[in-house]
Amino acid sequence: MLPMKLTPGICSVTLRALSIDDVVRTAAAAGLTGIEWGSDVHVHDAASAAHARASTEAAGLRVLSLGSYYRAGSFGDFEEVLVLSTELGAPSIRIWAGVEGSAEASVAQWDAVVEDTQRIAGLAAARGAGLAFEYHGGTLTDTPETTLELLRRVDRRAVGTYWQPAVGLDDAQALDSLRHVIEHVVGVHCFSWWPQAERLPLTARKELWQGVADVLRGNGKDLDVMLEFVADDLPKNVIADAAFLKRVVGNR
């Protein structure tokens, strides 16, 4: 059996102000392995998706996923998302679990998110792609318990979840949330905000991220661990945070 790998990468939303090629150059200079391309700025049509793929591969990096902003439950035109993921060569597509937090969502909204996710999971599978929910406030995946309930109801092998530390949780609480959902985690968005949304260097919460890496290794699955936000959105801070991330995941 091959040893499991934690792949250090970056989300292109980390560097929204930069061009596709500059995002790739920064990721390569930081010694990262791959990129999750966001559909908000960088990958917005077939041409930009093809450009991102070509630039990524030319630098010896991998496309890790498409970070879409599709809201499950909307029953929208998912073909547009599939065009992007296909041109990008993305093995996974990030989606969002509705438009309301789990405590506010109605039964009908829960049902709609489940039904729509099942629908688009089939469409994605036909293109060879999986789905992963953004683990985020203001959606049905805002707690470990509701994330597990949603995944149980969707009941599709190729649908998982990302994970990130929820705003305001201390290290122990964040790690506990990860342990609850780890069986379904397909990737991690990595940043250090504290005590709320103040952006800090990754090393400011080094105990948290060392603990995250230990939990991920204990799960035994290959996973992408992607920088999502850095202080002041600066490329030099990507370089610094990437150096720490690579040490934590074992790619020194």
C-alpha cells in the first residue's frame, strides 16, 4: 500500500487581484503542488478555464479542484459549472449548501438542497468529477452535525465536504469539529484568523495546523490542504505561509 499524501496547494481566491499567470508563478515560487481555481474571478468561462489549466500544467503544478459558487437548492444551470470543470480538468467541484444557516433553514430548503445535490452529483459523475461542500457559516454545513446530516441524506459516494476552522473557534473546538466530519473530508482550506476574521500568518495558529495535519494523517486518505487567505492578500505572505504549510504536511 502506498503511503498517504497531504498535498500543499492554494486557492486562487487567495490572490484575487492577480492574473492567472501571476497566481501560477506565485504558487510555483512558493513550492506548492497545485491550485484550486475559483470561478469568481479567474475561471469564469471556457477560455479562462483552458488558460488556467495550461498555465498550471506548464509550471509543473496540478489543478486540484474548481471552486464554484453554485448554491445547491437553486436548481440552476449546472452545465455552466461543468463546462468550466471540464476545460479546467478539475477532479472535484466545490459547491455551497444552500443560502441559509442550518438553524434558519426550513424543511423545504433542506429538501431542495438534498434533491439538487443528488441531481448535480449525477451530472458531475458523468464528467468524471466529484462534489464537495464548502464548510461555511450561513449554509447547511455550518456545524459538524448538520454537515453529517446533509451528507447522510444526499447519500452519494462522490459527494464529500471541505473543512476549515469556523470563525471564532479555539484550537480544541476546531479540531473537534474536524474529527467529527473527517470521514467525509476531501480537502482542507487553510488559514489563520483570530479571534474572529483578523488575518494572521499561518504560524500564529501553528498548534492548530499541526493538530489538523495529525488528524488528517490518522485518517489515512490522500487530501489537498490549500492556503485560502493570507495577511493583506500579499504574494510574499503566500511564500511565508507555504513554507510553514509544507513543513506541517511533511513536504519540506
